[in-house]
Amino acid sequence: MRAITQGFSQVLGFDFQNTFAPVISYESLRLLLAICARNNWRPRQFDVKSPFLYGKLKEEVHMRPPPGFSDGDKVWRLNRCINGPKQSVKEWNALFAKSQTSKSFTASHQDPCMFIHNKYDCYISLYVNDIAIYSADTPNLANLIKDLKMPFDISDLGEASFLLGLLITYRTDGSALTQEPYHRDYPLRIWNRKL
């Protein structure tokens, strides 16, 4: 069972202050993929399981217990973020950024979701809970992946082949990017809408 709060009932200034969380821009993503193509790297993709549970709430947030857990008129006070509160994504993003800066990564000034390692030729991108590492396949990469997995429950999805809507095809002379799945499915999205 997954509990979700009714974030739509939160009031700005009372229940939360800021809700925004940066995500990697497509320009930065294309730059990282160009670096990979030039150096013949193959980015690795990861998925964080239940990322919002890692973030701690700064505000006092209450929720009604889900059906089956009710105890009269009592409510639960949340200590950690879950799906629903408007500030959950922001808190997760801040926690991930802090984790990476403690491991010698620096956030880019132009894109706060692109992290650059100070010593190794390695980059990390973050799009909510989708993480990708761009680096040569070296023992250093194996250590960086191990460090990445340490504080979070992360699934290693292997070599990136479909990253944020971009289909990546690897070739001997580099790589090719297309949005074929998007274009192939787009007419269906238009005509299947109810009028």
C-alpha cells in the first residue's frame, strides 16, 4: 500500500514556502550526450525508489490516516516527505545535491541538476528520481556507482537507451539520438482525446 497526501489542500505560506525543484535541462542533457559520443562513453541510468521518503519536512504537515488505519478523529503528523505534499520534490532534490557535493561533485552554475566530479572526468544528471552517470568505464566509475547507491535505494538500469524521451542508439562512430517513440505515439494522443 502507498499512502499519498492531498497536497492540493495545502496553503501557500502556511503549509509550504517553496515547491519548485530544478531538473536537468534538455540543453544540458544534449551536451552530456555529446561529450559521451565524442569520448565513446555509454551513460548508465539509475532509478531511485521512493525518493520523496528521504526528504525531511521543515514545515508541520498533518494528514488523515488512510482507510483501515483510522483511530477516531486522530491525524498523523509527517516527519518525512511522502507522495503528495507540494514540497516533497524540492526536499528530495536538496538532499540529493547535498549528498553529491559531499562526494566531491560540484553542481553546475548553469544547471543545478548537472553535477561535475572535481577529480575524475565524470558527470551526473538528475531529473526528479531519474539519475544518469556519464563517464568512461573505469574502476573509478564502479566506485562512484557504489557511492551513489550507498545512501539511497537505487535500481541500476544499465546502459542508457531511453533517457527523458530521447532514444539513444550506440554505433561505432558515436551515437544517434531520436524521439521516435514520441513521434510514433503522438498522433494517437491527439485522436484519442475525448471531445
